[in-house]
Amino acid sequence: MRPAYQDIVDTITRRIASGVYRPGSRLPSEAQFCAEFRVSPMTLRRALNILLDQGLILAEKGRGTFVRPLGLTDCVFRLEDLEGGWVDESTSVRLLAASTTKASDRVAEKLALEPGSRVVYLRRLVLKGERPAMYHVEYVIFDPRRPLVESQLQITPLAGLLSGDRGNTFPRGTVTLRALSLSAEAARVLEEPVGAPALCLEHVFEDNERRPVSWGWFLLRADLFQLTARLGPEWQASQEVDRG
Amino acid sequence: MRPAYQDIVDTITRRIASGVYRPGSRLPSEAQFCAEFRVSPMTLRRALNILLDQGLILAEKGRGTFVRPLGLTDCVFRLEDLEGGWVDESTSVRLLAASTTKASDRVAEKLALEPGSRVVYLRRLVLKGERPAMYHVEYVIFDPRRPLVESQLQITPLAGLLSGDRGNTFPRGTVTLRALSLSAEAARVLEEPVGAPALCLEHVFEDNERRPVSWGWFLLRADLFQLTARLGPEWQASQEVDRG
DNA sequence: CGCAATCACTTCCCTAGGGAAGCTTACAGT
DNA sequence: ACTGTAAGCTTCCCTAGGGAAGTGATTGCG
């Protein structure tokens, strides 16, 4: 039913979590594991590879594999499971502004354009129920020769931009996360006091030729959104039990 | 020299990045790939598995494998590559306070203790050169029966807590990231105006039995620290060229 | 025409080996 | 005592298949 390599992954993970294999210590060789689990080397190797790039173990060629000691810095935060959620039933998007303007120096620099080039300027407000939650500002290049723009311009289904459902996805991009205080304008829109803390999610999307296509940022109310990561071994309970 | 599966991963990645394989479209079957790259099914499968859990492709049993359309939410932020850095030559740690006190209600709740139990209270300041950068507050359970405490108590090498070098690592934990405004005390220590924005990194570490061992948080000056993630296909340049 | 069975194609899992390359240790020769 | 070598570990990579299970189109039968 369940793949053998998955059972092996879980078993070893459990042993690490429960302290049978301690951080830093060497664990049995591949040959020994093959004998214990009664599988071929290839299958065992597959299990180890999974643990390897989960970062739970650490292999040194010719010496052995070891339990990797974990530190705070091993945390990974997935934007996918942002607490506060991106979209659910109560979510609605309100378009505050959409126009084409000439790029300011700052915008032109970010988008690698000549100053004064035409760009599309967008401002959206995402509401959870009645409450403003995110404020989104974005500048998109306006170049008839590049076909990407129109897909970007379908405004309301912000969802498409977030989780790449349909065509309006970008092949590449850079996203940076930081904290800041709300400006007067952002504070007004988000119905927060000026200077209130917020998470800022700045993004630059690029096309296939690595040219920037859009620059913008989300402002997330600090009281509604946070990121959580779990550190250390985690496994799904397996129904199977040794009946040897 | 270079493993074959790695070359395959890079080649497919490059094709996705350059638009040869478009988002959502089906890519060749495993058999076809085997024929093209002249490798055995197992090797090809290995390459696909890597792309699979990089999230670049998406396989549906019986139907085929497809290029996965990406969205903003696919970003992952690694605490490891925090911009502003955790430790380098100019980093020093100053211990502001270390004492044992009775746990307040809030602390007792977080650590799952009886209110009034003894806990170790720590406050550290991390400096980059002369400049305060992070402020760390932590509560550690004080229980002679649990041996973990002493390793936690070696204060100055904060590095050990961050990247698990030696023994003072915890098997498990939860870390949450959010934005907030500096309290009066934190602002004074970090030499920032009261109410300045900061990233807050709250952490709870647990022992093998999943009992909380320590609770605390880092406050990171918003002007010094941010997290960056790259979205989309990325590959290492391979020196090898087709000479068929 | 409608429905069910078949068949081709797909992803996915596993076996049973061989061999390259790196590290450690023991042992021989100097 | 020291050094170079060889043996025996180790991780790592690859081949060449077989078979299970899911999907979709085609075909044959009522």
C-alpha cells in the first residue's frame, strides 16, 4: 500500500525525533539499513535522499551519514501558509486605482526602463469581510510589444497572481520580506494609526529574458498576518506495524 | 564528472526557464526522456523527483507530468540567508541580564509550567560593530531533573543556538515571524525611536518528549534585516555542452 | 445510439546487481 | 619511529529490466 521508502523515512525520522539517533552521531551504513529493512540498495538510497534534502541528515562521502544538528537558522517560512490566509470565502478585492502614467525615476530604475516611459499604476485593497487586510501597490510596464501585460491587467482575480492558476504567471521573480511603519496614505487605507507596524512583501517579476515586468509590494497588517515554521523532524503516522 | 541526473535536471530547468516548456503544458513522458538523454529509467526518475520536490513540475499518475505554474505564494524564505547576516567578524554579543525568577502567568503558560515555577530569564544584545542590531529575550525552564538547561545556559556563543554546531541544539521547535513596533525598553536598547518597526522572531523549543523547554524572541531592526526569496527556475551553469 | 470492456500509455515502485571515488586503519618496508 | 601502500570500509552513481495502478481513447456489443 504505502511505498517502502516512505516507511523507512518515517522510521528513521521517528528514531531521530525520539533520540535513538542523537544529533551529530553516525547512523548505520547503507548496507546495514538494507539488511534491517530488507530492501534493495536503490530503495534505501531513495529514502536517504529524502532525509538528505529535508536537511535531517548529513552524508559525508567515505565516512558515513550523521544526524544533522539543527539550529534556529534552519527554519524555512513558506508564503503559502501565511497565517491570516491569502484568499478564502470572506476575501474580496477592491480596485482603488488603475491608470497609466509616466514612470518616476525610482520606478524606471526598478523596471530597468527609460525615465518617463509609460507604466500601469495599480492600487488594490484586499478585505477580509469588512476589514481591510492588505494594501497592494504595483507598477507594470506598458509595452505593446510585450504580450504579458494584458494578462497582468485582469485586476480583480488577484488569486491568479498569488497561486498560479491560469496563464497569468511569471516564470521568475524576486520577493523580499521586511517590517515597516505605515505611511499616512497606507494607514488611512488600512484603517490603522499612522506608524503602525506592517509586513512588507516587495516583489519584482521578470519575463523569460529576465527583464523586469512588474514591481510592487503588499502591505500586510501586522495584527492579522504572521508566518510560522516548524523546526525539526516531523512525520506522518503510519498505520503499519511490525508483525515480524 | 558531474552526475547524469544533475545534467538532466539542469537541462529541463533551463527549458522551463526559457519557455521551451510553458507553464501548464505537458512535457515528454519518462520513456521519451530516457530515449533523449540515453539513461535508464531509474536515473531519469531521480531527476524528475528532484524537480518534483523543487516544485517546478507536477506529476499526475496516468496522465503525465506538467510544468507547474508558479505564483507569489510559492516563495520560501530561509532564515539562513537573512540579509544583514547572523554572525560575521564584526558581530558581538552582550549579555544584558541573566537571572532566575518565578514564571509569570504568561511565561508559565507558554512553557506549560505551574505558575511560579522557577525559570531562567535571559536578555542578550547582538551588535554589528558598535551598532545594536538584535535584541533577544528568552525564558528557559529551570528543572534540575532535565539536563538540557546547562547547555542552554552557555550564553555568549549564541551562534550555537543559531546554527546547530555542537550539543546545544534542540530536536524540535516552532518559530513565528511577524512585524511589530518597538516597546520603550526595546527601543532604548536598540537605540531606535519608540514605535520603530522591527521584525519579531518568536521561538519555542521543545525536548524529545515535546515539552517546551524555552520561549523567547528576537527583535531585529527593520532597517538592517530583511528576507529575500527567489521565485522560479534557477540552475547552475554546466560546463558540458552537447557534442553529439 | 449508449455502455462496457479493452488496450495503449502514463506515472510510480522495486529488485539485484556493478563500479567509481573518498576516508580510515592496519601493516609492511625503510 | 616514520612513511607509503594496500585493504576495507563508506557514500554515491548507474544499468536493465519487471510489475502495479491510474487515465483516456477505442472498440465491440447490446
